[in-house]
Amino acid sequence: MTLVTRFAPSPTGRLHKGHAFSALTAWTAAREVGGRFLLRIEDTDFTRCRPEYEAGVLEDLTWLGLGWETPVRRQSDHRAEYDHALERLREQGLLYRCFRTRKERLVLAGVAPHADDPADPAAFTGGPHAPEEEARRLAAGEPFAWRLSLEQARRKLGDLSRLSWIEEGVDPGLHHARPEALGDMVMGRKDIGAGYVIASVIDDAAQGITHVIRGEDLVPMTSIQRVLQALLDLPTPIYRHHRLLLDDEGKRFAKRDGAVTLAQIRADGTSPRALREQLGFREPTGSEP
Ligand code: GLU
């Protein structure tokens, strides 16, 4: 079996070292075994993605010395497929409309809305609305999200922890789905249609991805993706989650924290080879400037 993997950034900002590490990890894994490396642009949320960031992704990865197959799959070109899957789930009664804002959900969960704890009950959704409330908020034109009801998923699939995948990265072995940790996740929104989670499982299948190689921050998401694979009759790839690269203060790199971008690193005169070596990748790529 030829290993097929991908790097799948969302163009919501410029790439930073954490992205470079992830892309190099996947690219190297493919290269080491004569596999294939694909690039996928995850731009389902067009309210946050921008064309100049997408151009930045290509520029930064090229500078880093990576190559990928073309054409690059861009999720915004495949909306109809994702919306069709969303519709399939909806027709089976697996989704419900959620009008609650984050603040409303926190209040319902008994947490102060200003609590800045990332481990907060984001997973707490409050469940489906009473029919009258749903009708009222719908008629008022309020924005809403389509959430996947784990209860309904369980009704259809049985015990969700029977769904499993092979993990070859951190904590290797057979893993079982524990989607409860993230709760009834958003599958789509009134404004953008189907979102990242659906798009990612459809794309991994459509692109024949055998190995999903990505950061361990996405381990919890894997449970939901595994449930969706079962609900949408899609294959389950092997997962290889890697440890996250940490900055000097031991924090993970994040766009929202203003992590130094690859563009800045380049502008400061660092060579791609130097950056690769700093990140622990020594193999020359043959495209040295
Ligand atoms: N688009 C996701 C991100 O930028 C990556 C998802 C994945 O690799 O499955 O975090």
C-alpha cells in the first residue's frame, strides 16, 4: 500500500513554525517510503479565510522546500459535496438546529460567561431546543448551527466506543471513539453551510488518504471524525498524530497568539535549511536557494 498523506491548513492567517513542523513531518513521512504528499486548503469558513493567506501558504511551503501534487484540493470548490453529506445526516434525524450563543451555553452550563478556561464546557450545547423556541428563533432569522446529536448517532450506530482507529503517532495502538468529550459538535452553519469536520472526512476519503499525519491537538476531533466516517460510510485512515512544537516558553504556536510567521522568519534572513534543521529535519530537499 502506498502511503498517501496530506497537509491541510486553513488559510485564516500566515503559517508559523508549528505549521512548518507539521508539514515537514507529513512530507518527510511520505518521502521516506516513496509515498504521496498532498496539500489541501481547508477554507470552508469563508468568513475567516482570505485568498492572500492561501497564496501565503503556497509561498511559505515552497520556500520551505516542499513539493506536492497538483491540482491542490480547495474545499471551497467542493461545497456541494459537503452540503449533500450534511443533508444526508439531517434527513436521518442526526442533526439539530442550535441557536445558542457561546454565552448562552455557558450560562446554561452554570459557568460564568467570562470564564477564560479553554477546557470550559464548550462541549455543553444544551441539546435540541423545544419546538416552539426553535420556531420562534428561526422565524426571527437568528443565526444557527447544525449540531450532530450524539444521542441519535448512538441510536443508529450503537455504542460509539466500538468505533476504532489505528494510531501510529503519540500513544500508538488501537483507539476507540470518545466523542462525548467534544459533545454535539457543529457540522454546519446557516451562513457557511457544511463546515470543517464533514469536509475533512469527505476529503480524506476522496483523496485516498491512507495516513492522516497532523498535530496531537486534533486527537479529540478524531473521535468525531470516526463517528462521521461510520455515519457517511467512509473509510477510516490510519492516524499518526505528532507532538506539538512548543515555543521557548513551552507554549504551542498559535495564530491567535501572534506567533512569528514563516514570512517574518524568511524576511529576517533565515534560510529554509536553517529552519528545517532547527525543527529537526536534516534531509536536504534538492531545492536549496
Ligand atoms: N485545517 C486544520 C487546521 O488547520 C487541519 C485539519 C487536519 O489536519 O485534519 O488545524
